[in-house]
Amino acid sequence: MSPKKRSTQPLFDGEPPTEPSRAELERLSHEIRRHDQLYYVEGRTEIDDAAYDALFRRLLEIERAHPEWVVPSSPTQRVGAPIPDGSGFARVEHEVPMLSIDSLFTEDEVRDFEKGIVRFLKLESGAGLDWALEPKFDGVSASLVYVDGLLVRGATRGDGSVGEDITNNLRTVRNIPLALDGRQRPVPRLLEVRGEVLIHRDKLAEFNRLRVSEGLAPLANPRNATAGALRRNDPKEVARYPLEFHSWSVVRVQLDEASGEPAFQSHREMLDALRQWGLPDSGYGEVVRGLDGALDYHRRFEAKRFELPFDVDGVVAKLDNLELRERLGRTSRAHRWQYAHKFAPVEAQTTLRAIEVQVGAGGRLTPRAHLDPVEVAGVTVQHTTLHNADHVASLGLSIGDRVYIHRAGDVIPQVIGVAQQAQGAAPTDWEDRVPETLRDASGAVRPGVAWRWREVFAMPATCPACGNPSAPEGKYWFCTNGLACPPQLVGRVEIAMSRAAFEIEGLGPKLIAQLVERGLLRSPADVFHLKPDDLLELERWAEKSVQNLMDQIAARRQVPLARFLVALAIPEVGPATARLLAAHFGTLENVRTAGTDELLAVDGIGTEVARRITAWFQDAAGAALVERFLAGGVELVAQGSPAGQALAGRTFVLTGTLEGLSRAEAKRRIEDLGGRVSSDVSARTDYLVAGASPGSKLKRAKELGVTILDEAGLRALAEETGMSKDA
């Protein structure tokens, strides 16, 4: 992989010599290493890909002509020979053990840790202590040894005393220098540096896309991908992985023989030296005075842990003063001068109690795990989706297993594997502990629930909600009973009443379910046929609440075409596709009579979506639903022109907390005027709407020169384009 996006400059001071020389080889090696340092460590470039590749090719030509000139530190020597199958990696003993770090979980534990240091050093307080802080990477620790500036060994942590020699694999990591840079600081005779090998999340996503295109399975997470890569036998395969190294410590350093002075006085000086020698760190390190500063660093990084490009599970705090570290020493397993203040866990273990099958608005049958409650990343998890039967089978789940639960960022918690399979006979109270929500009125476990000890899940042959036969379609199973299946009816009404459709907030899920149960709703369109007297007979409904709902229904009978299309819940037609259809066809009649070829002419509509749209409108049930809406007084209104599409072609990103609008409201108003709301800032972003606590998106927008609006600015833009407050 060669560096990207470099600006072109001449490759040579003059014409390259026709006959190679040692001087040219050394100059080329130095130049390539310099560009690698700029790109992989400093994140900037001076030449483009073609220029870099030309330098590299010329170096290869010289080395092939004169193999006796090749040295281990040459940029061409990053990939070594593979290890023969079955031989494994050589074991190496660490000269300085790679000890553990004491893990602390609360601020009180951190303060107790500091008190122990203060007592040991006989200080009045810890107020004057400087702490060096950095994220605690969730990667793979490694040790690098340089002799006379050349990388001679790279090893895993192993058991702390003995690791494995993975030198050839680590040589493929592009930001690890094969030779130290001595231009700013003399290269030591011996240097052992330790750090973390990891993969950025976005780079793993890109790598997974490549793997899938090659017919390979995607890798589960960055840490597992990193560990798996470093244990591969062939360095050429390791070189394909987007690995990088971040240094966090020097454990051995020898300068010239004449020097009797310590190499460094502090941790910050140590890291400065590593950077000068070409060894990168994360860039997130800070040195603070006093423990309050350390705790504040922890709070800040825990709040933005999922905004960081790599996985972290805490903060490592080390005394900055190396002389104080020497005085404190270590125990048999850990140093007394550092601690790891962990974040709330994103992974935990719990017991799989049952799997039920839920029925979605479109009839899809989805298995759902019921778990013994467990806290993951600050959230108590009891349920999580299992997607489909194939996914359950791929995890190898059976009821009663201990399973791993993972949650990162705002992602819904997921079961990611089996920690321990259920074995032996069932616990005596197993049946009694089936969740009550899975039982019917008589106390029996409902149909479509797998709950027996060591039972292997299978998709039921009939819909668990209505008893209609289920049928497979691709990797999913469906109930084909449509609106006659109660969960499908409830789900379809929820879609129709949502903010993206009619936006009738007085009808939430519980009230919809109540109306369905009483037979007052047999389709989403029946909402517009409700009568006050029918509602007054229901439990918890009074005249005021009934009148409020009837007023909302009356106010929402006029609806733009795009919102009406969302309300119909046509498969694959969400808000974005509905806006495309409305903008292209203009009227409902044009949409419902459009053929597949006409639909495919709409930019953004694919073959499968076009097929589903035509099939839906040709089906008698779809036609009946449309007519039922219209019979209830629903009237399709023009979006407004030209103001109706005044933001067409403009892309917005929302960040932070808006005071007068929710994210959903701001998104809806922008989209109603034809604008597009994206989740990430890029060069194609036109506006960033920033509320309170905007986070990293604001910094990125400023770097790219994106126009930044506050809430008032968004409202001003709304007024200019005709987007009223009540739009």
C-alpha cells in the first residue's frame, strides 16, 4: 500500500544516474523512509502515489542488480519469509517482564491508589504529582527491540515473562520504523519500546468490504482481527491488514558508553524522544498536575470513547517523574506507579434464557434473545435481536448457554458468541424462571418460544401470533397473513402515525394495540374513520383525551405525497425513497400506475425496490388500503413549489443538542424541503447544524470549510426557503 494524496514534486535533484551506486541506494532508502514517516506517523504528504512508487521501483531495481547491498533496514525488506506450517513461533524471554496493570473501576479506588503512593513517598499530599495519561487501547501489546538503531526483534507479551517472536510480522506494520531516525537526536545503542498494535474501526470496515468482495467472512472486531493477523505464518498476508503501532513506554535504553546520565527524566521526555526517532504514539496523551486532572481526563475520554477511531476500554495513568517510579518499584505482577481506570464494560457474559419469535410490521419473523439481566456499557441488557435463523445457527446457540454480549456506542447490544455451552441436566428451577412476558394468560409458554434446556432454535412453521403458515424468502421467514395478523396491523398503524408519515403523536403503541384489540382498527386507514363515541367506551379514555386525538386526526388529513407513501408501508419504501418517488412522479396516480421501467428511471431506485412497488400497487389489498385512506378524508397536497424543494441537492449534518427542536424534527423539516441529512461530515456536506456539546463533527466541519449553522441559523434558512415552523 503506497501513501495517498501527495502533491507532486521532482523525484530527483537531477536526472537519475544510469549506473546504480551505493550512494543512490542510501539516498533512495532515506527518502522513502522519510515519506513513510510523513504519511504513516505524521499524517501528511509531499509527493503523490506515482512519485512514491517510482522511488520504490528504482530502489528495487538497484537491490536486484546488487543483492549484496541489501540491508535489513531497507524499505523493501518489510516482508520476510513465511514460517513453515506446524513449526509455530519461537519463544523469547523478555529481559524486562511485561507486567500487568492494576485495574480500578471507581473514582474512590483511584483516590485510594493515590493515597498509597503518597504514604509510600512520605508526601503531605498528592497535589504536586504529575500524571501522564493516555487511552488504554483494546489492541495487542508488543515489544520492539532496536540495536544500533535497527529493528532486530518484535515479540508478543505472552505470559509476561516469555512471549513469541513475531519480528517478521511486525516488520510489515507500516508505521513501525525498521531503522530509527537519528537526525534530531542520536540513536541509542539499545532501545526496547513497548506499545499496542491495533486497527482503526473505519479501516477494519474498509478491509472487511474487501474481504467480502473476495468471498471471505468479515472479521468480528478490531482486536480479534489484530490478534489473528499477528499470528499468521505468512508475513505477506499480515501486510494486507491495516495494522498500526502506538508506543507507550521505553523499558530499556542504552546511550553511548561515555554517558552516565539517565536517558530521560520524565515520561513526556521519553515519548518526545520516541517521536524524534520515528516511533508514533496515539496523539491523545496528556500530562496533568494532581489526581483531579487525571479523573477529569478519564471522564472526558469515557464520554467520547466511541468517537475515537480505535477501541479503548479505559485510561492508563502513570507518574510522569521516572525517579519517583524507581523509588516506588513494583509488586510481583504490577508496577506501583501506574493504574488503569477502566470504562464501563462494553462486553459481558450472561445466560441465554429463551428465544422468542417476533412478528414485524412487514410480516418478517425475527428471533429475539431473552437474557438474564446484565450491565453492558452502562445499560442493563435483557433482550437483543438475533436477526434470523441462519445467524442463530452461525453462533451455535442453544438455550442455557453462557453467551457474550457486546455493545459499542449507540449500537444495539448483540450476542456475539458462546462463552460456555449448557451441559448436563437442566437446573431444577429452569422452567420456573422462564420470563413471565413469554407466558400466556394461563401461564403456559407462548407458541414460537424456544425455552427448554439445551434446546436448539428452529424457525416455527406457523406464525406465533396468528397461526398462519410461515414461508421463507431468502434468509428470512415471513407470515403472509398481512393486516389480519395483529402484530403486523399494530406495526403498520405505528408507521402510518409516525413522524415520517401522518405524525399523529396522540396514538402511541399502547393505544394502537388497545384499538386493535377492541376491533376498532382493521387497517391503518381506519384511524381516519374513528368516532368519538367508540373511543369513550374504552378504558382510560375521557372526553378531553378523545377530543385532543380527534383534533390531531383532523389536522393531519392533509398530507404531502411523500409522507402518504411512507404511511402505506410499501416494502423497501422508507422516507428517502418516498421523497424520490414524490419528486419524480408528482402525483399518487402517477406512482401507482408506473411500470418497472419507469421506476428504474428514478435515480436511486433499484430493480428489487421497483418490483416491490409495482407488486404492492397491483395487489388488491394495497389498492383497498389507498381507497380506505381517501374515503376517510385524507387529501394529498402539493409539497409547495418552488419552496417545496428549495433545499434539493444540499446535504446537512446535525450534531449536538438543539434547544427548540429535536433531532427528528430538524431532520424532518430539512427533508421536507428536499434536503438530505447525513450522519458524517465530508467534503460533500453543505451545512453543519451545531447545537450544544457538538463533539468532533464541528472540528471536522471547520477543517473542511463547511458552513456552520446554529439553531437560529437553521431557522433563518427555513424562513428564507419558506419552511415554516409548522411545516
